[in-house]
Amino acid sequence: MALNSSIEWTQATWNPVAGCTPVSPGCLNCYAARMALRLERMHAGRSDKYAGTARRARDGRPVFSGRINLDEESLDLPRSWRLGRIIFVNSMSDLFHEAVPGEYIRRVFRVMEECPQHTFQVLTKRPNRAADMQDDLPWPRNVWLGTSVENAKYIDRVRVLRRVKRASVRFLSCEPLLGPLRRLPLGGMQWVIVGGESGPGARPMEAEWVTEIKDQCEGKGVAFFFKQWGGVRKCETGRELEGRTWDDKPKVAERGAEARSLAGVVQARHAG
């Protein structure tokens, strides 16, 4: 778990699952696959968490192999944090991957339910499985559910996400944004994140694609977060759009997260 995540829209990451399988063009230059190879080398002989989850493609790109490793030791980590945090669940995997057992997904949800001081952000490219399982899972208000949409071919993921009525916050991650999304079905969405691809082989993102999404969000009253322009050296391109940064989060959920963080501070003081 990373306590201070470098991902702009979250505060920490929690990975009770490792590994994934590429399913769409957004997976081509996956940062998590690169990281998995690095972590496997770093932890060789000490941990099997990332063993075999990624490999090199014929052109040398790191890609996920399809192997899924469950990390039982990480499962209860959020319980050890008294101070409330916003936590990205499975930045190195997809909780709703078809190889993750349903019972294990239920255990992850039970941990989230029993840690109301935190806000958990679950992001999946497999919203169909989330929709199919929704009645078998607890859906406390501190669990947000999102899906990734990188171009117009995958807009149907949004419509599937809308079927998960029990999620208090539904959000979209349009990252890496690889094409225009002119008619996003934003009904039932509370938040949209947009970002360009970064790192080796990064594909370009047009400014018009970003502003079209921003304008749609403003027209529908949906919170808009612009993460980055990306590129091979994302630090050089920054994250300003139209002369400013855009860091909006869902307002109702944001108030809840602040209340849980305050409650965590109070608990920590009493415990001390």
C-alpha cells in the first residue's frame, strides 16, 4: 500500500490483488505492468505478490500476463489506518477481473464496509461483472465505483456502470484519453477524470477532446478533474487547462470524506 500516492486524484493505494489482462487500447502502455515487472525484481526471494503477473511483449513493452495473485496479507491493511484517507483500490489490478474469486471480492468489500473512516475508489474496465455481482455485495456510502473509457468504442461501459444503482458515487476515468468522447451519457455519473497517456510510447491527446468533455460535465453538473496532459515527460506538459487546474470532486461524497477524516483525527487523539 502506498500511503502518499503520486496519483493526483487519490491519497493512497491498496492492492489486495496483483495482476491483470489487457482488454482494450488503453492497456497498451500500462504503467501498472511496468511497475509489476519492477516490483517483481525488487521483491525477488521475499514476496511472490507480483511473480509472473507481467512479462515483456515481442516489441519489449511490459504487458500483464493474465496471471492473478491474491495478497491475503494486504487485505486488512486499511483497518490499521485510523486517519481517514481516499484510497484507490487495486491500482495494480482490476478487482472485477474474471479470475478474482467472487468470495474474495466479497471479503474486500467487507473490509471497505468496516472502515467507514476511509473513502474507497474502485476503478474497473469490467463493469459488467460489477453489475452482475452488485446484489451480493455490501455498498456502503464510502465505496465509489468507476470505469475506464479511453475512446468512443468503449462508451458502453458507462451505460453498464449506470446499472450499478447501489454505488453512492459513480465515476469515469477517461485516461489515457485516445479519442473524442462527444456524447458521454453522464446521467447518473458524479465525477469524470481526464488525462493523457504518459511514459514510454505515450500517444498524443488533443486539447479539443479534453475541452469537449469538460463542457459536457459543466452542462450536466458533473465534477470534472483534469489529471495531466501526459507525454513522455509529463512533468514538462503539466496539468493546466485554459489557464488553471481542475480538481473538482463529487461534492456530496467530498463532504462525507471530510467528516470521516475528522472522525479519524478525533479517534487518533483519544487513542493517544
